[in-house]
Amino acid sequence: MLIAERLTAASFLATTALLSCRARHRSTLLRQSQKLSPSDLIVIADFDLTLTCGGSTQCHDVLGSSPLQPAGVRAAFEPLLDFTTPFPPELDGNGWWVRANEILLAHGAPRQDALRGLVTDAEMEPRPGAAALLGRLARDGVPVLVVSAGFADVIEEWLRLHGLASPNVRVSSNRLRWDDGTGTMRAVEPSPPVTSLNKEQTAARNAEWLAQHAARRSLLVLGDRCSDLAVAQGVDCERCLAVGLVNDQAEYGDAPSAEARCAEYARCGFDVVLRGSRASLEPVLELIQ
């Protein structure tokens, strides 16, 4: 990340102190942090469990476990979606995503005409404040890049379903390609896939989009894992504010406790940490002038 100035929570919170989404903390944030101007701002946000609530169905669950998918797809995905046991070595690194794509291609599913039903049927609840934030960014013409290790088609359908699709929003994720004649899935792009392990390639993947908005010098990053911070690498900006969402323990299996993860998120570079699977994004709205 090329940064001349970092907007950091350290100016108003101790290094390991945390900001919850409780109202009594918001005035502290607003008094002591510099607000972001919409005319100077771009936003890069994760999707699963960031724009959606913790506990929501994630993109790969939509395509891998929905009862609307063929039984063969669900059976093949079952070991991939079981995080209670270690994965075999061939699924290390990006291998998990490669295998998921192979399953979808082998079954030619989902069909293009089935996608809307899959997303509509999924339990993907917008995080409190997400609709208001995206609506405000759309009205102000703030460019938004949604970066996800899931599927762009699922995310775009979700945005349409909730009335949040807007020309200012671009989705950078894995994209399904269908046969124009039959609607059968024939490819997943790019290859290698976008994963949670290679988000540092975001700037390279979206170089043209970033160049279009190069005059904007403030960057806001939203994510629910430390790996989401990598999207800022290579982005030429002068001011950066990173907001982390720490979902409840149930979302992370045998991961450290929520308290430990809050401290970890502060250490790894999030300037503000909002805790809870239903933590609202409304405080982020208050950071924008």
C-alpha cells in the first residue's frame, strides 16, 4: 500500500482497545478521527460476513449445499464444507477453491436460469447498516469495489435482490461462464481463482478501475478477516481507514475467542473493530462527511 498518511485508531484508542458498535463509543470516534470526503473516497469491501451478517450463508454454500442444486453437486461439496476435520494436502493453499470449481464444472451446475432462485432461497441477510451505507455511497457517487473469494454472479444477484445494485459498484470475484445456447456452466474465471489467500492481487486485477479513480486519495477498507486487509496492497492512496468486523465465535469453529480475535484484528492493522455477528455498519456512515 502506498500511503502518505494513515488514519489510525491509535490516536484515540490504545493499541489493543476496541470499538464496539455501541452508541456511546461513536462520539469518541467522530471527535478524534478525520472524516472522509465522498468526493475523495473509494471503498474496497469484502462480501461474505462483512456486507452480510455473521451466520449468513456464504457464496460457496449457496452453490455447494443448496437443496436447489443437483444431489451430485451437494455430495461432492460436502467434504469441502466440513471444517471440523483437517483437509487433505491437495486442498492446501488455493487447492480448496480449485476443487470447488472442478465440482461445479463437472456437473455443469448451476444453470444460468437457476441462479436467481439459489440466491433468493439462501439465508444471506444484509448486515445492519449495510443497505444504508451502500445507498449513501451510491447517491454520492463513491466508487465501491467488492472483493470476494466467492462468486461475482451470486453477489451481483444479491445486490439486485436487495435493491443495492448501482453503477458505482464493481465486483471482483470468481465469475461463472455459461453456454449461450443451453445456459449450462462451462467455465469459472479467473484461473487461478480469487481466494482469501491472494487478495493482495486486487490492485493488479483491477488496475484499470483504480486508474479511473486515481484522483481519489482516500481509501476505506471493510472486512471480517485480517486477510481482507491485503486488498489495499498496491493501491496508491494518501489516507486509509480499515474497519474490521469480528463475528461471533460460532462463525469460526475452533478459532480463538472473540476477545482474542478483536485484539488480533487491532494488531494486524484494522483501525476500528466492530464486534458481533450483527454489528452495524452505521458507525462507518458517520465517518463520511
